[in-house]
Amino acid sequence: MIIGIVGLPNCGKTTLFNALTGAEAETASYAQTGAEPNIGMVKVPDSRMDRLSEVYQPKKTTHAVVEYIDLPGLPRKS
């Protein structure tokens, strides 16, 4: 799953991104409209899946992964 975090400059997008991913992306008190997006991937642990893997013993167990993309701030229209 890929989730994009979109919004106006300085509205807390990068702070939310850091909270969700555990990353330490730089936050600034000024607009960075031309910056590159931050990308982070988070594994989603699920004890139910681990239990099913123990019971059925598949060759491979793949847990869910969420990819967050912190997009640069959108410029305001005048």
C-alpha cells in the first residue's frame, strides 16, 4: 500500500511522516516547495499471520508493508 501525505506548506506533513515511520526527516519553518519527497516504508506486524504460519508452515511468509510518501508543500493559489 502506498500513501501520499499532501497539504499546504508548514501544515505538519513531515512531522506526521516522522511519527508514522520513525524517520528523522528534516522539518523547517519555511516553505520547501521544490524539495524532494521523503519516502519511508513500515512493516505491519500481525500476530494472527504469525500463528497461521506456524500452523500451515508455508515456504514463505510475507507481512504487509505500507509506503509513506511525504510530498513537498503545495503552493497556494492567489
